Amino acid sequence: MNKRQFLVAAAIAGIAAAAANPALAAKDGKEKCFGIAKSGANDCASSTGGHACAGQATKDNDPNEWKYVAKGTCTEMGGSLKAGGKS
């Protein structure tokens, strides 16, 4: 791996770590919203442990899959702040 490849890989890893960190999301005025992610468009691991990565949701609006949304907008979008569709 050359220096450029290393820097690109490090940048991608940093972005992924920041996206997965709820404390950073909270600072950015975002919150986890369950039940609104489309198939293949979730932001991170399933709350049930079915998978551990973003983009692995298998169906639309699964109540155990989540996306970050602007704070205060989740329920307006039809989502829930808790996994399983429990508000």
C-alpha cells in the first residue's frame, strides 16, 4: 500500500467511525430514527444483531433498522426513537 492509498483508507475509516459514534451525531443535532430506513440504506448495525454494518437492511421501514435524522424530526417522518417501533 502506497502513502496515498494509506491516507485514503485512513480518511474513510475516520469518516465511518464518526458516523457510527452517537455522541458525535448528537453534537451535530441528529438522532437515531428507527423504522424509516429503506432496504440497503440503513446507517449502521441492526438493533437485533442481524448484521453489523450500514447498508445491510433487507427490507424497507424495518422497525429495527435506523438512520440518523435531524433532531426532532423522527416521529414526523413516521419513525420511532426506540427499536421495534416503540415510541
